[in-house]
Amino acid sequence: MSTTDFDLIVVGGGPGGYVAALRAAQLKLSVAVVEANHLGGICLNWGCIPTKALLRASEINHLLHDLGQFGFTVDNPRFDFGKVIGRSRAVSKQLSSGVAHLLKKAKVPVFDGFGKLAGVEGKKRKVEVALKDGKSVTLKAPHVILATGARARVLPGLEPDGKFVWSYREALVPDELPKRLLVIGSGAIGTEFASFYRNMGSEVTLVEVADRVLPVEDEDISKLARTAFEKQGMKILTGAKLGPLKKSDKDVTVEIEVGGKKETITIDRVISAVGIVGNVEKLGLEGTKIVVDRTHVVTDELCRTGEAGVYAIGDLAGAPWLAHKASHEAVMCVEAIAGLHVHPIDVTKIPGCTYCRPQVASVGYTEAKAKAAGYEVRVGRFPFIGNGKAIAMGEPEGLVKVVFDAKTGELLGAHMIGAEVTEMIQGYVIARTGELTEAELKETIFPHPTISESMHEAVLAAYGGALHF
Amino acid sequence: MAIEILMPALSPTMTEGKLARWLKKEGEKIASGDVIAEIETDKATMEVEAVDEGVLGRIFVPEGTEGVAVNTPIAVLVEEGEAVPEASSAQPNEAPSSSKAAAPVTAMPAPLAAQTSAPAVNKGTRVFASPLAKRIAKDAGLDLTTIKGTGPHGRIVKKDVEAAKSAGPAQAMASAAPVGGTTAHPLSTMRKVIARRLSESKSTIPHFYVSVDVQLDALLALRTQLNAASPEEGPDAFKLSVNDMLIKAAAVTLRRVKGVNVSFTDDAILEYNDVDISVAVSIPDGLITPIIRQADRKSLREISVEMKDLAKRARAGKLKPEEFQGGSFSVSNMGMFGVSSFSAIINPPQAAILAIAAGEKRPVVKADGSLGVGTVMTTTLSVDHRAIDGALAAQWTKAFRDVVENPITLVI
């Protein structure tokens, strides 16, 4: 390597890190990326993207078993599970090499190795990279962005064992479809795996310690999600206490207590999806002014750590653990370094999507959180059954719920469940980011026939009445 | 992208004008809504407002340039850090290709009082604010023009309005009946224009003042006589005020002493062919100067009827721009408030203004040398010394006194 001096070093090549590097290159900063595993990070290799490929397959499997409503008859639809998994891996590979190509095009050097902070030399920070070939190189730059991401939280007794107990990682590359599956945790990750395996044909039990599934979503949405999952044959246990796993050589038995009632189930596989922890280890944070709180680096609103010139973005810097939050922080952080005027992120303007069937998407305050924050709210709901396109598509189950500040007309939050809602939520995100009120939303003309019309109707429902329900 | 600023047309008939003054320098940051230059026509001085934001990259037409054709690029606005074009892309005589899309300026009239019609704030000054920010500001009674935006491109967002709200402006404090401290009343657009124009007048025009006491008895007697001649009612009925007669007196005097009916410019003193009297009228939160055009040629009755109409519409905010823009000389009368004397600030680009105080009973020495009682008022002429010297001002005040004290002139 001829050059080791840069304006900016980005440690981690995920959706936070590689985006930071691309933006820095656009702004004519000299920048390098240090990546220990795969470009694209968890998102692209072991998260967002491969799960979407799997969920697409499970959705097709569902449709193949539901063709009668469209007038088709298909005898004995089958799938090759190895090919389903193979396609998911191929998609990840394609996109990961896409990131490599983008960085190459932007002339951003990538150091394949594990980077850590290694002190200061003059006005520059040093980052020591243990390269994959065993050598090491020291890079220097006045600015360092840490974007090392996060990994699955491991609870005692639920450690991935390579056989019965999986984290998301093993769950993405199974050898065969488990017959009976227990999913622990009904956040986005757990729910997506539960949905995938159920729609592929596994018997799925989803357990959640909170009193409802998807506990960060609005209560109405949790309720509808549960109903839909149960209709698909999923077993749901909320407010559940899990006993120790009892492993035999062929399966696992576990006692689950719900409301004082105990039941014992036997399963072939267990997916543990009980949250994530930040990758803060071995980053050279010891002895610096960088503060770590519960595995996450503490930053200010502009992603600055306690150490001047060192920034942390994405999962490493805390919730919400979303790729698009990491990418946005990346751009903001780099622009601030380049001296541009930036706007801090408002977490109530970050959408969240879960790609289970039916899909769930939301932004901003739930009704309960809005009330807890002291807002007097106006709520509108519109069910998909009143939407022509949804019925024509054979997707009549869904709901759009909007929460407005009754005083100002501010759209505080929007919560959706049903077909394609993950593609539609951005409409409300734009409204919330642009600070539109109910007046502009009411005046917006939505195309007919689209499922998005239900977004308009929900607003009308909050202010005097939907037209089609 | 560089945006050319074109010479605006201040009226449908305007083909060229004088670029009177640049208010921004090359390299200065411009926010949309900033007044960047002043344009003069024979009739009025108008302000040019920036529609876009950026940096004033280069000035193509230096200030003081006369006969600048409409749509000629006068400057270029660039983004920060962007290269500045050496010269304008369009030749002055070329058709203005970019005039619609880029149309980077709006002309805004800048008389003493700019805004008279709609009560809506910011008319003509585009304020960028989110719909939510606008609504919260409206509900809180906050003027968005007083709030600094921190959103994209300086857009005012909810956070800014909330901050302004909690900063405790007028509204919040009014209800709390504060002890001590101050209560902030946000400036209206009119107040801002008045503040700027008059500061500019007083700080750039070398004023001097000539006072003269004028005996009113003859004029009052004539007024009584004339008013008695009015029909009781009907379309021809009239009731002349002292002010109507003094407007006419000033107009007649200006016709006699033409050197005061002028404007000073860097190259020439412009003498107006017509005598157009701007009459200061007090309106809520400011004042405005409707104009009696060619007042020297109008009868007292015409002036009286027109003045009543103008004053009424001025207070209702219904004057058309041409009714208060322009004028060659101003009259400000505070007699009705019992003021014994005052001096006024010149209304640019005019060169003089007459301040009229109250008529009072004062001891006077009559022609025969005996002492008597007369109705006397003190009038003060404020003069732009660049255009008018002391002797000329004195000549004017003497002529004015002669006209008022021999008011028969007013009806000839």
C-alpha cells in the first residue's frame, strides 16, 4: 500500500461505513475503508437483504398454495430448499460485489482486515489494521468513523450450538427445513424468521416475553399481526417465560409458562432473536475518552464520540438498529466533517419495516406513546377491506392507522400492516419530515387504484370521515 | 448553478431604469427575500429582492448606471464555492432566455409605506416555512418573518417556531402581565420599511430646516366664506379643510419657486414638471403618503374631495401603488394635535418636506404698528442641502407665507 494517509478512515464496510466512504469521496475527501469480513456488512450479507430473498420465496410458496382463489390449479407444488437458500446467498453475493464495485469506482481503497484505534500522531489519529494475510498496516487520518455494527445478543442457555440453537446467521443457511421450530423474540428479526419458516411449511411457535408480538409497534398493529399469524397456523405465546432447553440427540424440549400455565413443547430447532449487542470489543477504545454504554458507543447528535475526531455511527452507536439509520448518519457525519451544514437525526422520523406476511411498517409515535408524551391525539384508521386494489390483489387484510396532534395537525405517527406497506410508508415519512399537516395530506391526490389510497382514507378518517368505509 | 439576476420591470410600461444602488457587495451571502438593489425610474424607487439564495458572485451593472434595459443581466448569484462567471451569458439586447425559470427577482415598491393592502404578513417577501411551522406560528400569533429558520436551506421548521414561542415573545408575556422587562412586538413589514427608509434618509441626506410663522386669519376667513357657498347637500357639496388649502398653497408656491420641486441625483438635479404633493396620512401602525397629483392646477374643491377619498382608502389599506408612489414634495400636518412646531424627515427621492404645526392665537403686530391677536402657525421646511441652498429655501418659505396670507391666490 503506498498511501496510508487519509482525510478520513472508516472502520467497518456495512451500510454505515461504505456509505460514509462514498459520500466522503463525493466531497473530495481522501478516504479509506477497513472491513474485517464482507463489504455490505450484516445488512447485505446476513440481514436485511438475504432475509428478503428468503421471504420472497416463502411468499411465493404461500401463493402457490392459495392459487385457487385466482382460478389456478397446480398439482403438488414443491420446492428445493437448497435452491431457495442458494438464491438468497447469491443475492447477497451480487450486492456485496456491487458495493466493492462502487467503492472502486469512487477510488476508495479497502483494507481487508480488523481495524482499531491506535493513538494519535501529531494532528492525526492512527488506525492499526490487522490484515487478513497476517501483516499489519497503520493508517492515519484526522477523522475516524467507527461503523463496526452489532451482532446477535446471546443469552445464557441459548448459545448457538451449531445444531439445535441458531442465531440469525445459522437460520439463514440451514441444511434442511426444520419440521418444528421455536422462535424466541418477536421483534423484527424473530418475526421475519417465524414468517419465513411458517410459510415454507414448518410448525412454528413464536414466544415473546412482552405481552404482545412486535412490541415496539402500535398495539392495534400487534393485535392484527397476531391474528394473521395465528390464522396462518403459527402458535403465539406472549408474556411467556421460557424454561431451560433440554436437548436430546434428536430434538429439544422446553417448558414455557404463560400466565401461570405451563406447557412443554418439543422442537427440532430454536432461533434466538433476543436483540443485538454492539461490536465494541478490540476497537482500541480503552484508555480513550470514548464512552461505551451497554455495548454501544455514546455519541452526540452529530455522531461525535468523547474523543475529538472519532465518530460512531449505525448499530455501534445505538438504537434504532436499522441500516437506513446507519446510512443516514454516515452521510450526516461525513458532511459535518466536510464542513457542510447538517441536520441531526430525529428518531421519530425514521421508518421501521418488518417483512413478515402481512408486512408491517411504521414511523413516529404510536398512539400510546403520543398520549404518554402529552399529545392530545386524533386517530384515523382505514382497513384494506375498503380498498379496491387490495381486494383485487387478493390482499384484503390490512390496516392503516394515523396519529395526529389534535392541536397542530402534525402527523405524529403512522402504522401500517398488510400487503406492500413497507413500500408505502415512505409517503408518511416524507409528510412527517416535511412537516406536512393533515391539510396537505387531505389535499394530496392519491392514484387510483392503489393500496396507497388507504393512506389517504386513514387521514380523512381522522378528520371527519373516510369515503370508502 | 449560477443564476443571473435580471433588470426587473417595475411597471408594465417600463423599458429601462437606473440601477440606483447596490445594497449587497460581491461575495456577500444572499438569503431569499434580501433586498439586493434599488432601481429608480422617473416615477419611483423600487427595491429588488432576491428570490433565490446564494452568494452575489459578480455585479455586471455598477450602481448609478442609467438606462439599464429591462431583462439585462445585472448580476449573477452563485452557490457557495461555485466558480463565478466572468461575464453575463446573455448579451443585453438578447431575448431573455432564462427569464421565466430563473426569474430571479421580484420588484417590490419601496415608498414610505410599502404594504397597504392585505393584512397578511410577508406579502412579497416569500418566507420558507413548513406547513406545520406556519400553523403553529399562526396559532401562537408569531410573525414568521421574525423567526430564523434552521431547516433545509434555512426553511423555518417546527423546532424554530417552538423555540421562538418559548423565547417568550409578545403574546406569552402579555397575558402574564409582566412586571418590568420588555414586551416584544414583532416588526410589521411596513414598520421595517419605514425604519429603513427614514434611517437612510436621515443619515444620507444633509437636512436643514427653515421655519416661518404664518398668519392664518385671512385663509380662515376665506375658508368660511367658501364653505358657506357649498350647497347644503348633494354631489357638489364640499367642506374645505385648512389642510386642503395649505396643500394648494404649497403647490402654488412650488410653481413659483420651482427649485424646491426637485430630486437630487449624482449626476443632475431633476426638476419635476408636475407638482405632485405627497400628503402624510397616519394609518394603524405607520403612515403612508397618498399623492395629490398636479395639485397646483386643481381647484380647492377638487383637492378636498380627492384628499378625503385618498385618506379614507389609505386608512382602509386600499390605495393602489401609483396613488402613493412618486410625488415631488411632501406635506406633513400635525396641527390637529396642537403641536406648536416640528420638523419632518425628507421622503426620498424628494428634496423637501413641509411640516405644519397648529394654528394658535398669538399676539401679532399689525400693519399700522398696533398690537393685536392673530391666528398664527409655525411651518418648518426640511430641505436636502445637496439640491437646495438656504437662500432658495428662505425664498420658498417667504413665498409660501405670502400665498397663505393673501389666500385669494388659491382660488384664482
